[in-house]
Amino acid sequence: MIRTSLLLLCIALSTHGINAEEWTKLPDPVLTAAHDYEQNCVCEPLVMSDQGTNKYRMYYRSGWGTTAVGVAFSDDGKTWERYENNPITPPGDGLGGMQPWVTNDTSSSGFWYLFTTHPDWTSGVTIRRSTDGLTNWEVVENNLSSPDGVHTYFGNRVMWKEDDLWCLLQEVGDMKGGVWEIFLYTSKDLKDWAVRRNGKPYVELQRSANSMYGGPSFETFNGQVVGKNETGYYNLYYHAGSDGNLPTDIYRASSVDVVGGEWTVENGGEAILMHSGNENKFDYDQVADPSRINDMIFYDGDNNVNATCAIGMSKKKT
């Protein structure tokens, strides 16, 4: 009886993914600002396999006040070469280049979809589509708006498809005394979006009282986002603050139901990647916006004291 109970417990722990993940950060960033339009800032990475090649493709935000979306390619995840026609969205085009999220809808339309935040933060999200994920972006009109009339500042997001339904975990902030939180939206056509869960955020992801949580992300595979994995769980990577908005660290959570269920923060509720706390490091007070592919997590490392940000990488310990 005891032996059977232990076996069932081990199966449950393994299935749920509770076993702690250990990650090792590279000491230096893998991508830093190199052009005037990048304004000492490259951040908010999304890394995926580049279809038809043996390379990785990274989408990222460049710039502080005036933002644009850039692309880079790599053979190993450590050395990156920028796309020759960067940026793929013009700086100051009025559509925004913040918090880029890209997915390739190979199952039906064949389009690549790019989500970015409007420059004023409060006008929702710009959705664009392209046949190659690099050029000739066409705007898709949409009605994404505040989930509750209180959270009005849009941030990072992850979008994926289940059957014929588009799902969106969207970070939205309350800038009048509240914090950034994560909400769920769904749509059948990318135009008409409905907020789910009665407009309630996933408060169980919050790590400290009155502190932000955002930067939601799932793994990518062959250019597509993996929502529910083969074990029936959603495996979420995100960042959260320990005292208000800063500093932030990266966490992992799992759930079997993003609509009616709750998230369990794994690793005993502890961060899997932490800010350095060293003023001389690129990730002094923030590691954020994780993007996992294979045994790598790419992330946004910020030194907000020096107004710089760069993209770091970590490797999973075996």
C-alpha cells in the first residue's frame, strides 16, 4: 500500500512538472544595442526555430521612447546576426514596436502574425500579418481593449491557437495605484476579442503583495507556440516583481485549464532566474520576458539605473 502510494505520488509529481528546473545564466548578454535607433535598448525577445533552416530566429524590441521590431538569426543561440533589412517595423510609424509576439499559423491561413503594443500604451494592440514573417506587413483591425475598465496599459503577451480558437494571455497594467497583471482573451478571427474569466486576472501568479506579474510566454516549436503540451498541461514562463514593479525575476507555473482553473507556481514558488543585483551588470534590477526554446531561455535583462537593456540567455542544467 505504501509502495503503491509512493508510486502514484511520483507519477503525479512528474506529470505535473513540479520537479524543479535549474537554469544557469550566461554572464554576458547575447544581443546588445548596436544602432542609433536601438537607443541603448534591445529587449523583449521571442526565439523560435527558423523553418527550413538549422537556425534560430529571434524577434525583439529595439528602442526606449521610439520603438521598432528587429529580427536576428543564430546557429547556436549565442552568436546572433541581425536581419539585413532591420527594423521590420519602422520606428515612429504610429503602430508601436513594444512587446513583439509572433506566431506562424501554418495550420490554416499560412500567415505570420505579429502583435505589438501601441506607442501610447493605452490604445490596445496592433496586429499585423505577413507571408514570410519579415516583409509586407498588413494591419489586422481588432477591438482588444481593457479587461475591466481599470487596467488600461498594455504590455507583454503570448498568443496560441486551440482548434479554431485564438487564445491570448495579455499583460495589462493599472497605472492608478495598481500593478501589471495577466488576463485571458479569446477570438475566432483575431478581430473580435472577448475577455474571459469575467475579466479577472490570475492573481495566484503574483509573488508579493501589491507587486506586478507579466511577460507571459510558452515554448515555441517549428515557429508555433505550444500552449497545452503532450501531458495536458500549460507550462507558463513569466516574470514577477518582489516589491512593486522592480526588481523582477522569472518564474514557471503550470495549469490544466486556463479558463476555469488556476496556475501552480512551480519550483516551490521560487524564481528559476534572478536579477543579478549588481549595478555593473546588464541585468542589475530586472530579468523579464522569458522565451524558452529547447534547453534555452532567452530573456530581457535591464539595468534601469543606467537606462540600458540587453538580451541574455540561460541554459537548463541536466
